[in-house]
Amino acid sequence: MRSSDDSLPEGLGEEAEEPADTGEAARRHRSAIIGQTIIAALIGWAYLYNVVMKEHGWFEGMFQIIDTLTEDLVTNSVVTVVVGFGILLVFTATKLYTQIISNAYSFRILEKLTIEDFPHKRFKQIGHRLLNFQNEPVPKTVYPLRPSSVLISFATLYLMSWLYLVLFSEALFFVSWSAGVDLPLTEHNLQLLPTLALAIPFSARVMAYLRYPYTQDYADFMPGAVFVLLLVASLGYLFDSQDQKFFLLQIWDEDAYFHTFLQNGLLLAFIPVFTEALYWMLIIFVSEDSDL
């Protein structure tokens, strides 16, 4: 009697088996082709650059390819890379700041983050959680639970308030100057500009207290404002502009202005800290009354 397998054509009675490394070999082959294409593109661009821009001969341009790639391209790209990392650093820091002030639970979240990951030296995890600060779960309380964390939170908020008081004072002065509005500086009006400057981030914090739904949208313009300010200031410095006026430089050059600005700034920067303390105290008293 003939078996059922004998009636099938040869090779169909069992599954065809592929070598296990076929997929890996194909992937390596494609990667090699892509790598060769990249190298060819770089060499081709360097050769055309030598011939067209450096006006080398067709034969001479081939021998100058290595010099173009190593000296001209790499050397000039260092500045671009440094500036790019600087932009990334500034944007990351300002973005984290906006996420902190637009979240009423931010300092309790920072305390939990420090307690959970820092003792175990999970620095990569800390960085990931800071970059995704808005995705952190909402804790039960808005205030830190350790006295040391409270003091650190107040100190951090005070330093951040000082920083943005300075930055936005310069930014507001620059916007006025670029719009053709001259802001004369006197000892009497030196408090007005820092007050308006501090009101910008402070208003975002008040929105967070009130659970305003568009708080993050409002705060997101701050990284762009800081970036534009630093970019314009850097360009003015690099191009040695004689027309650009800087608020902080005028204050620094005048002792009376500097003393007044410092005195006003020390008081103004503490307003967010004082408000945060009142907010936490209010939450504590409300929670205690609700337990009665």
C-alpha cells in the first residue's frame, strides 16, 4: 500500500527549512550597501566641492578629498555642534522649569523622584523622568513630606525666580528697544521692569494653583523667549554691535542702579516662595479640617 506522503511531489511532504542565518545575512548585506552608499556620497560631495569651490583640477581634486573632509568639514562643524548642544541644554533647562511651575504637585514629585532613584544611583532613570516630568503620576499631596525637602524646594524656587527675573527683565527691555521704545533708567523705575518680568513665570504658577487647564500652553512660550534673547544677545556680541542696548549692562555700570536692582530683586524673587508657602499652609489646614 502506498503512503499518502508518496503521492505528493518531492519536497512538498515536509516544510521547507530555511537556514537560520538567512535573515541575519540579508540584514548585514543591506547594511553594507547602505554604508558604502554613505561613504560614496561623502566622497562625491568632497570631490565636487574641491573642483567647483576650491577650483582644483579634476585629478588634483581627488587627492584633496581627505583634507576637505578632515580639516575643512570637521573643523567648521565643531562650532555648529557646540552651538547645537548649547541650544539643547538651554531648551531642556527652560522646558523643565516650565513643567515645574505649571504643575502644582511639582515639588512633591521632585521629592519622590529623589527618594526613589537617587539613593540607588539610577541617574539615567532620573534624567528620563525629568525629561518626561509632565507624565509623572499625581501624588496625594502638593507639598513635600520632609522638612529638608521643604527648605530645598524653597531655595530652588528662589533661585529660579531670580534667574527668570534677570532673563525676562532683559527680554522685556530688548523687546521695547527693538520696537523703537526707549526705556530710560532711573532709580525710581528700576523696580517696574523686574516686577513685570517676574509676573510672567509667577502667573503660570498661580494658574497651576487654580488648576487652569491651559497652564502648560501658556508656560511653553518661555523656552522660546529665552532662546531668542540668548541668540540675539550672542549675535550682538559676536558682531560687535554698537547700537544694541542691554538692560543689565547699564545697571552694572552704575553703582546706584545696581544697588537698587539688587535690593528690589532680592525682595521680588522671594514673592513666589512666600506665595508657595501660603499655598502649602492653606492645603495643610484644609486637609486637617476635613479630617475632623
